[in-house]
Amino acid sequence: MHISPYEQGNIFNTDPKRDRKLLLHKKQIRKLYSKLQDKGLTLIPTKVYFSGKNLKVEIALAKGKKSFDKRESIAKRDAERQMHRKEY
């Protein structure tokens, strides 16, 4: 994850693209890893926030859309756009 350095910081600013630790128990990491490998799921960051000096990231497992779902959501979005154009 890219975290921009603090502008008023000094020489102690860290590399913005450095690897960061995932603070979970080994059993939790294995469980997430196995689900990512077996079922084709993806880890998605849902919330990023500071807690004191630490940056916390809330993650979720998500499954991608199927092609027919994508076409359906694109059609809905286009219909919404057309309705908003007609109102003005």
C-alpha cells in the first residue's frame, strides 16, 4: 500500500511503498491464504484509518462479478444517466 510521507516530516519518514506487516495470527493468515487460492476470492480494503501512530486497514474477502452481472449493472447505470439528462 502506498502511504505518502508526511510533508512536515524529517529524515525519519519511511519509504512510501515499503512492505508492511499484516498483524494477524498465523492461523488467520493461513485461512485467508487458503480461501484466496481455492475459491478465487480477493482481499479488498474496505476501511483505512489511523489509530494513534498506527494505520489500520479493514479488509474483506470478495468474489468478482460474472460477465452477465457486469452487463446488467452497466445497463442500470446508463438508464440512470439518461433519466438524469432528461430532468435538466
